Amino acid sequence: MTVIVRGFRPEDAEGFARVRRAALPFMLSTAESVAFDVAHAHPDAHYRPLVAEEDGEIIGTAQLGVAYDSPEHGQGYANVYVHPERLRRGAGSLVVRTAEEYLAGHGVTTLYSWVLDAPGNRAFAEKHGYRASRSAHFLRLDLAGGTLPPLQRPPAGVELRTATDFADDPRPLFDLDAETVQDEPGDIEAEFTDYEHWLAETWGHPLLDRELTTVAVVDGRPVAFTAARTDGVSRYATGMTGTARAYRGRGLAKLAKNDSLHRARAAGYSEAFTGNDAENGPMLAINKWFGYEICATEVRYVRELG
């Protein structure tokens, strides 16, 4: 049996999502979201998904691109995942080599990759010349069987709304997202400056659940939010939770997230997922307060190309 690696085709969307769900069951992935990500990637990202195929079956995937929104040039990423039941066929090595060649051709000199914190995965990365950097946790909450903190009344002057309320003008949400993302721990610094692309890639994403996304508003201005993603069936995930710098320390992010979780459970979602950098103590503490438990850890590996 021969394994080949090739570029993504539109008809690969379901197989691509199937491998991602098997390798990362704590992240939402659907055929629709995979196809959307390909269609709406920023041209400067040179985004290129790859698939590893064995006898017509997709057994491995990769998402790779240039960190175009970073002020530091030459950075890129390649996240490679092989179906857990199709390991040791050479798919991973072939995908990594293909990804590195592609990104080097687009000026990438520093390549980052998320790797599950398991002996085999880490050994694979180190064998290919990558060194460990920071780590991040996946967390899971049993929405159906767990107990959420009681709903709290917003403090005076604070109103809770949904993202749907900003459908006519989401620009204030973009501004808040752009401010909070700058304070996210990570290896690659990001700057949100392209509102039109944010509208297409983030606001229009098929997994974004605007009705379950809660926004705390003061004097008509969004100051804290939790962005909800759902698969339309049973799984809910927090894409981002943040507060504007001038309003931190008031518990507004916790207030927004609690509201969103309660409404997600009422809507029939049974599992909630989120992710936090291992050094993001404040959000880890908030998620522990909600009842989230760490279900897996990834390690960020890095390699200098060339």
C-alpha cells in the first residue's frame, strides 16, 4: 500500500474533517468549516491544506501557512495530524517534508507546529529536528451532567447582549477582538488590522454561533465577550474570551462566559470545550471555576528552516 501526499481538493472536506475529529476530538471540525477555511484564507497567508492518502482513503492532514499578521516576518506554521488508526505508514513524515518545502518557498524561516503531548508524538517531532517550546491545554466540561455556577445579574451599567445584536455593525466586536488578541500568550505575535478579512474569515465562519456568543456592553460599547462555536449537534466550544484592558478585574469575562454556557446547555449542547495556553493562569482559573477539566495537552514545537 502506497501513501501519497497532495493538495486539498473540495471533495476532500469530509475526509479531512474526519481525520481531524479522530486526532483532535476536543476541537470542532466539519466538512463545511474545512471548506470555508480554505475558501476564505487571507491571500498573504499562502494557506495550503494537505492530505495524505492511502489507497484512496485520507489518513492524514496538514494545515500550513505564513503568519502574515505577525509583525515579525519569516514565521509560519504547519499542524500535522494522522488518523490514530493509520499511524506508522510514513504519512506523517511525508506530510512534514512536503509542508516544509512549500513554506520555505514562501520565505518561512521559523516554522511552528502543535504536537500532542504524548511520547510518540513528541519523539516524532524531535526526530524531524523540532524543539519543544510552550504548551497549551484542551479542556472539557460536561454540560449535560455537570453543574454550572448560578447565573449572576450584571452589575449596574453593564448589559449582556449576543453577537446577533451587532449584525448590522459588527465593527465594535472587531475592535474588541483586535485589542484582546494582542494579550494572548503565544509564540507568534498577531495584529488584527484588516476588518474586511475579519468579516469574511471570523464573523462569517460557519462554526461561529452568534446567538450563543455573549457580549458585555457598557454605555453601548462592547467591553468583554466570549465567542461561541458549535457543530449544530451536541458540541460547543469557546473560540475566544476576553475583556478590554480598561475594564479588566471586574469579572466581566466570567459573567459573559457563564451566560453563554447556560444558554448553550438550554439549547441542547452536551459538551463544552476550550483551550488555554499553559501560562494563561487567569483563564485557566476561570475555566476551573466553571468545572472544566484538562483532557489533553499540546506542545508547540519549532524548527529553523534552511
